[in-house]
Amino acid sequence: MGESLAREVTDRADVRPSAFTMWRVLLASRLRAQTSYRASFALDLFGNLGIALLEFTELWVIFANVKALGGLSFAQTAVVFAFANIAFSLADLIVGHVDELPRYIRAGTLDAFLVRPASVLGQLITSDISPKRITRTLGAVAVFIIAIAHLDIAWTPLRIWALISVPIFGTAIFAALFVTAAGLQFWLIDGAEVTNAFTYGGSYVASYPASLYQNVLRTFFTFVMPAIFTAYLPALVIFGESGPAGLPAWLGLLTPLMAGISWGVALGLWRLGLRHYTGAGS
């Protein structure tokens, strides 16, 4: 009987909840906690929506003085803006709080993650959820619906695929960038502002036509930090545009491949950083 009890305890200890299960449970818990203070939660929602509208206002002001931006009309640029914000805001909602890793490392509380029966990255991803960030996504969706309605697009299977790839694989790319930035913190420790310049800066770059940027910057944000794959390139496929020199529109069809490569790099760097970590007491 003692052996069977020991075996049962061991079996239960070996069962590790998936990151999705932990994230779902935590999300439900956070929603209950945050919505219990309805006035505060509503103010947070409107505050995040206000930020999204303010960013779109910047685009509106630009087009008050020009008729086209990087070869795209206002409606087309608004679609690019919406794509970038949908992908980034969803990634920020799901994994954006991994940038809290430096605080855990400095405080030595990351050690507690190492002894729990779940992956360290999964625990970090589920350590906090901010449902209020969803308003930025909803604002971007509203911009997309209004903008796409002003465009005359003949929907083909290829263009529909490009449209579907944005919220799925665009989000995956930005999420991989967040994890990559977190992995670098094992060496940088206080380098959160440096890495945020690339994650949040990548979101800003992705919100505008890549044809506006110089070749060096365009190449970096396409093939090194692939933010341009999250919005501009898939949008070119949908619009039927050819794209600037060195950045053909057909690259937008490779967004799923770039998402896979981004996650390969992110997880490799994360595992290397975690092996590099020696703990607060050693």
C-alpha cells in the first residue's frame, strides 16, 4: 500500500499544467479581481482606448498634409496601422509582462519558478494578465473595419490567407520578440529599456509603410527583427501592390515561416539564458 501511495504522489508530481491552462485560469482570476472594482476597471479600459486613439490621431494629422504616405493612401495606411496594433496588442496582452523578468532576477524570486512543476517560461507568461489591454486590440479592429470598407479589394484565396495570417502569425512574431527580449535580460539585468526600444519600437515601425525607411533600417526590421512581416508585407499582398525595391510583396506570404524562425530563435536564446542563470545565492 505504501508503494502504491508513493507511486500516486510521484505521478501527480510529474503532471505539469500547460502554459495555456495556467494562462486561462489566471485570466479568469484576474478578470474577477479587476472587475470587482468596476469604476477603476472602466477607467483603465477607456485609458488604454484613449492611447490607441491618440496613436491613430498622429496618422490622421499626417494625412491632413499629404495625400499618400510611402505610396499608400490613407485607407491603406490605416489598414497597415490596424494590422500592426492588432498583432502587437494581442502579443502584449498574452506575454508582454515577461519584461518583468529583470525584477525577478534582481530580487532573487526567479529561484521559486525553478522548483515548481511547470516550465519557467510558462510560469512567467502566466505570472500576470492585464485584460484592460484588450481595448487597444478592439480599437485597432475598429480602425481596420472602417478602413477596409473604403478599399475596393477583389478577395482571392491568396489575399484571404494574407488577411488571416496577420492576427495569428503577426501576434506570434511580436510574442517571440518579447520572449527574445526577456532572454537577453539574463545577461543585461538592467537592460529592459534597451530591449523595450526594439519591442515597442518595432510596433511603431510596423505601423507605417516600410517604404518610408532607409534601406538599412528597412532590412533590420524585416530580416533581423521582423516587425515589417506583421503588417506591411501582408497588407501589400491584400492591396495587390508590388512593394519597394528589395522588399517584394510576396514576402508577406512568408509571415508564418518568419514566425516559426522567430520562435526558434526566442526559445533557443531563452534556454541559453536560463542555463546561464546561477541563482541569487550562488
